[in-house]
Amino acid sequence: MTFATDDDVSESVAVPALRREAHQATGMILVQLDTTATIAYSRLQAYAFAQGRTVLSVARDVVTRTLTFDNLPL
């Protein structure tokens, strides 16, 4: 059985906010590409992988509008 420690608490508090940012970015990509949420999230993951970045860092760029997917090649 695993128990939460004090070290785990700070990480678990941040997780919902990080997840929310990824969901928000997925929604923004969905609109930009006029596609489904599944495809939008897949594009987010693929872009992050291709750039050697985390999904979260790319999601932040999408949410802050420094990166848009509507002008990227398919």
C-alpha cells in the first residue's frame, strides 16, 4: 500500500492545474484545426515529441497564444 508523503503533496496539488492547461490547449487546437478532441490532443503530443519538448510546455505556448496549430503543416 502506498501512502502520500509531504513531498507528494506539493506535486499532487499542481497536477489538476497542469491537466487543465493541457485540456485548454487541446480545445484551442480543436477549434484552430476544426477537428476532434482526440486528433487535437494527438497533434499536441506529436508536436511536443517532434520538438523534444513536454506536452505541458507546448500546451503553455498554445494557451498563451505564442503557438498556433492552424499554420503548421499537417
